[in-house]
Amino acid sequence: MPKVNWIYLCDYAYKDVTGKTSIIGMFNNINVLRLPNKYQQIFTIMEVEKLARENCKLEVIITSPSGEEITKKVGREIGAQGTTTQVMKITLIYAFYGIPLKEPGEYHALLFLDGECIHSIPFRVRVLKLKKENSKKD
């Protein structure tokens, strides 16, 4: 059975042609000035170990504090890369754009393996309260 070695939320992630993985702007809080709002983009990046002969489907979705699914599930089927029991490590990157944030609180990026939720990454959305400037003149 495939296993997730690590998974992160970040502003951007990519893997270059040499196989080097870059993760930019890891976070667990999003601060906004007002709600509702749209967050420009969220990337999830993970490393998965599986046997070469295994097939699986990995998907990610984001839910709101009230449990509403606020993004479409993104993911893909990972097919067999052979018939052996050799362990393979695969880096997967999924992107979400224009994420609607309607309420403050704890959101979750949920990871599904073959349709079953196997992991949750919480992140908080907070509304910043700005101090009003003092309008007194000296």
C-alpha cells in the first residue's frame, strides 16, 4: 500500500528537469483584511512511496471550517511502473487557484488514497484587525 512520507502546503512548488524539488512559502495561516475573499493560489506537494507494481489514485481537496468542499478534487491515477516489489518514491504537486475564503477558522487540505481520506493538513484563515491611525495633530 502506498504511503505518504511528507506533505506540505505552500505558495508555490515545482520539480526541475534534474529532479530537484523546490518549495516556496510554506504556511499554516492565511491572513486577510476582510471576508469573503479569494486566495490566489495554494500548492500541495508530497512524496509518496509505493511498490513499482502498485496502482493507486491520489486526490486532494480543500474544505472550509463548516465542512464545505470549496475546491474541486485534483489528483491523478498512478499506474504500475513494473512488476517488481521495488520501492519507488514519487513527488506529486497539485495546485489550486482562486480559492474562495468565506469564513474565518480552520480549513483543511484533505488527501484521498483510492477514494479514502488518509490525511488532513489544517490551516487557519484569520481576519486582520488594523489599528486606525491617530488623526490628532501635534
